[in-house]
Amino acid sequence: MILQYSPFILIYLGSFLLGLYLLLLTRRLPDTPGLLPLQGICIGASIWALAYALELAVITAGGNLVTTAAEYLGIFILVPSFLFFVLSYTGRSRYLTRSTLLVIALPLILFYLAMITNPLHSLYYTSISPYSLGGFVLFIYEYGPIFWIAFLYMMALVGFSLSLLLAAWLDYPSFYRPQIGLLILAILLPILTSSVYVAKLGPAPGLQITPVIFLLVAGILTFASVKYRLFTILPRTQCSIPDILPDGILIADETGAIIYQNRASATYLESGSAIGKDISEVIPSFPPGEEVREHEMPDGRLLEIRRYLLAGTGADDQCIIIHEITNRRRAEMDLREANRKLSLLSCVTRHDIVNQITVAQSAIELARFEADDPTILRYLAAMETAVLRIHSEIEFTRIYQELGSQEPVWQPLSSIIYPPCCLPLTLSCGEYIVYADPMLPKVFENLFDNAIRHGKEVTGISISCAETDGNLLITVADDGIGIPEEQKERIFDHGFGGNTGLGLFLIREILAITGISIIEDGIHGEGARFVITVPEGRYRVQPVKR
């Protein structure tokens, strides 16, 4: 046994100490997927570096079986740890089951047993030859068939890790590509140095620098995790998100063949598995121009099926989302029935109250014929005013009850706006259609009535439409006396005004059902000017029929 010294030995001992430091450092990281394999990389590379340093420092005839065995122990820990790290990083931790670990580890265990028993069969390496490099003794190994099988197996594991990272680099958003590129580089460097060592190339054949490279890679990953929390923002969940969603997801290629389905989709399909089938065999076809449809399952479940074109695929791939709406439909039916009963109760109650109001009005009229006292007549007039007010409030409840009772619909402005009875109307709104409550015509009727009642000097009304910042502005203007500045907001309050105080309040409520707003911004003395703002998506231009 001969002891030798070289700066290379210090490099490997330093690498071993770096590995121990990195191992301690990883213990301070948050417990996330990929942490345990990262620690495995540090342990494997540290064992490899220490064993190789001892092999270089202690020269024995025929090589040192103990240090060689320790080196391969580190290698056989390091390579699968890197694969497990990549699986965790790319969101495939679910594949790290006991059976998977056993399948991967069993060949490595057999290779390791063949290596430590090599003196008995010489199938792992056939000979070990020392040679001098500037007075420094290195060993050249001649490899046997088992070594090449083990080498190819480990290259296959590393190559599989590389393929997963390349797929992730292509599929994941650009935000993740720098860290994925770092991992790809971390695989390519050890592949290069190991290949050079096995092929006995380079200026110093027999000098293995791969453990140093692996420790440098582990150092970069650990430093990035501690300093910049790089791997706490992992795309690891991206692959598993579709499988944890309760909605069914199908993806079909440009030919209509289904190429992907998540777990939930099987519960919504009569056939269960849909991979490879034509989409028309699995879900009902969509009506022309429609992207949403409903479908009732044989068991009574109601499904909402939506179709989307996948952007950025370079083909006409489509994504189908299947969402169960059974409970929602039942809730809507229950709510509709409850509203029907409440409406019936309101109608009956309102009818009875109106009947009693009629009786009260008749009694007041009869009492007025019998009474001569001015004081009594004044009281009767006050009573009649109160009764008329009650009748107005009851009528308001009838109108307000109808708000939102029906689904909003698309309504052409040119078809729902009718000129007032006694004023000219100028309408300049083209072919715009608006998505609003069916009571939208009452909005314009009340605006016209408001102009006639309170404008005093109104000689005409104009309505114009213009798009601004993605919104449609509908302007209703007259040339009357206008509205004082201090009243511009109060006019929309319930009860404000000289008449019933319900018109403008109802207008705002009707419009608000679909997110439409209204303000008054005219100049007092020049006329009233109401601006209705229809948000983007609630209006469109109706195609002209030819």
C-alpha cells in the first residue's frame, strides 16, 4: 500500500465537505416535493467524491476494492435520486410508489452485488492497470459485460430524466423555462464527463471528475432554493391539475379523435374510456354556431358541455369541458317555484288592497256630497290624496315585482324605442342590440314621460349611440329646462320628484340587472341629457340581413 498526494485529492475532499454542507443546508428548506431526492443527490455525490479521493490517495496492487465499492454505492444512490427529483419537479410524484422504487432499485442492487464480487468472476471489469501521470498514479479499468449493461441502464435512467425535462420545457409557460434549462444542463454535464471517463478520453484518462460536477450541480440547485426560493415555485402541480378537477375534460385533435381525458370525465361518459374514439361517439354534437349545450344522462343527471378551441397548439385541437348542473337546475326550479308562490301571494294581496282602496274612494266621494263643512271637506281631500298615494305604491310593487323575473334577452334598439305621442324623436343608433331585461322598453318610455312632465319647454328628443373605451354610450337628450346640478343624483332616488317619484328609480333598477348604468350630465337651462353606459359584452351590432 502506497500513499500519494496530489491537488486532485484536495479537490475531491473539498467536494465531499461541500456535499455535507449542502446536505445540512437542504434540511433548512421547506418540506416540498423533490427535497428528499435532492438530499439523495447530495449523499450519493458526497460518498462518490470521498471514496474517489481515498482511491487516489491510497495505492494498492490491483486497485482498492473497498473504495471502488464505496464509489459505486454513491453512484447507485445518485442516479435514481436525480430521476426521482425530476419526477417530483414535473408533477409526477404519484408514480413514486413502492413498486416503482423496487423496479428501479432491483437492477442496481444486482449490479452492485456483481461489482463487489468481481474478483470471483471478472464480469464487471476484467483488469485494472496503473499508469503514471506526471508521477501521479491513476488506474485504467477494462470493463466487462455486466459493467456495460449497468452503464446503459443508468444512462437510460438519466436519459429518461432528460426527456421529462425537455417535455416540460416545451409544455410549461416561459416563466419556468430558465429553471428547467438549469436542470437540463445539470444532466448534460455529468453525461458528458462520465462518457469521457468511460471512453478513456481527455488529457488525463482514468481521472473521474463527475462527482465534482454533480456536487457543483447540487450546490447550484440548493443555493437557488435557499437564496432565491427558486424551486418553491414549481410547475409540479400543472400535470395533476386536470385530474383533481371535478369537471370532465376531453381534448380532441383536428380529426376529432380524443387524445386526452381526465379522471372525472369517465363518470360523465356512458362508455367510460374515450381515448382514441371520435368525439361524435362520446358526446352529443353541437348545433351549428353553438359552443354550449346541455345533455341529460340516462340516470337523470344534467350536464353542461362547453367547447373551446385550444390556442397555441398549431392545429384545430379542441377542449371539451363537461360540468354537471343537476343541482343548479334543481335549485333554479325550486327558486322559480318559490317566486311563483310569492308572486301569487302578492297578486292576491294587491288585488284585495286595490278593492279596499276602491271602497275607500267611493266612501270619500259619497261623504263629500253629504258634507258642507269646509274643515270636513279639507280632511276628505287629504284622505283622498293618501288613498291615491297608496294606490300608486301598490302599482309600483306590481311593476317592481316583474324586475328580473325573466331572463335577459338581446333587444335591437331600433325595435324597442317608440316615438313619444306628442314630440318628434331623432334616433341615431344604427343596428346596435343590447342584452338587458325585457322591461328595457319601459326605460325609454319613462325617459320620454319624464321629459314631457318636467321639461316644460321641450320641443324634441334625440337618441344617439357611440362606442367609447369598449362601452356603448346611449345618450337621450331633450331641449327643455334641464335638471339643477344638486338634483342630478337625487332624481334616481325612490320617492323623489313631483309625480310618483318612481320613474327614474325604476329605470336605474331595470338597467342594473345586466350591469348597465345611467347618469344625468346635461346643463341646467339647456336641457336634460341622460347617458346610459352599456359595458363590453352586453352589446353588439346586429348583422344586416340581405
